[in-house]
Amino acid sequence: MPARRKTNNRPGARRPAGPPRPFANSGGFRRPPPKEVDPEGEIEVDGTIVQVLAGTMFKVELAINQQIVLAHISGKMRKRFIRLVVGDRVKMEMSPYDTTKARITYRM
């Protein structure tokens, strides 16, 4: 029977000398590369708040075609406690896939 290597499983114990572990500083996992941001991914539009709804949701009338869309506040505006009322002009980002919803990013 071959001799077993004695291991020491205490916290802080040194591991035996040998070849270096792959990705030793990252815990064995490589971080994925950052996602590329598509500059044409979102449509930026202006609008006016028409109605305030519950849960920081708003009905906003678009400036370009007077269409009413459902919009919510972006995270940064929510973090900074930016208050929005009826009549405020806002900048919004809309997805090209669903133009009935938007995210409010700036109050003018």
C-alpha cells in the first residue's frame, strides 16, 4: 500500500509545495469579459408626465407623436429621491422591442 501524504486541514495551514494552481488569485474561475454596450440599443425620447400612478409608475405623453406610454423611474433617480409631478418634462429611454414602456432617466 502506498504511503499517504499527510494533509493539514486547519484554517491558515500552508499547502504542500507543488505546481501552482491554475487561476490561483481568482478562486479557480475566470471573470467573463465585460459586455459590450450597443449604442443603438435604446431610443431616447422626450415627454411630459400626464398621470402619476402607484409604485413610481407614470403615464407619459411623448413629445414627437402624442402617444401615451407607461414609464418608471430609473435607479439613479430613485436613489437620489427625484420627485416627479404632473406636467414635468422628462427624458426617457425606450426599448426598440416594446415601445409602450419606457424608463425615465432625467427630469428637465
